[in-house]
Amino acid sequence: QVQLMESGGDLVQPGGSLTLSCVHSGISLPLDAIGWFRQAPGKEREGVSCIINGVGTVYYADSVKGRFIISNDNAKNTVDLQMHSLKPEAPATYYCAADPLCKATMNQIPYKDLALWGHGTLVTVST
């Protein structure tokens, strides 16, 4: 059974950094991928970043390029999202999801088509 669980959400000041982790189990190689999404109240969920396991291909939304870094540790079954230079904005819940070939993260398919999600972790960037 595939399971996903996020952690690391917190309150952070603008300009600060935060690392989120997604622990996954039951996902096989080589083309399965993990995507990070975020959703603020009243807004649609949006793809932030994605990594294809076994290949190492990564994707970043334009809004986070140069500030976020996604990485995976296959030994620990984790996908981390390092977030730097965080901008003040409405609190958002970050979710990780099994996103084959990162299609939903790249808006090639609706995110609602993904079946496997974690429960989310809340990130607040505020003074």
C-alpha cells in the first residue's frame, strides 16, 4: 500500500528558509515521481516542484525557480523540498503526491486526477 506523509511545516519570517519532507512507501522505480503542491485558502492547488525517482529529473514552477530545491533520498524513501527566500503570502498547505512523470505538477493533467496524496503540512510566511 502506497503511503505519503509530509512534515516540516512551520511559521517562518519573510526571507527565511524551511525544508519540508515527504516520506513515501510502496512506490516502485523507475518512473514514479513525487510532486509537491501547495494550496492557500480560497485558491486552487498548484504544482510547485517534482522529481522523477531513479532518473533524477526535476521540475520547478516559475514562481519558485532559483529559490526551491527538490531532492530525494531513496535509502530513506524521502523527498525533501528546501525552500529559501520565502516570500510573505497567505498561509498555504503543502502536499506531496505520487505524480507519475510529474504531469500534474507541470499542469499537463489536472491535479485532481492524482489518487495518492499526503495529508499536508502548513507553511506560514509572516512577521
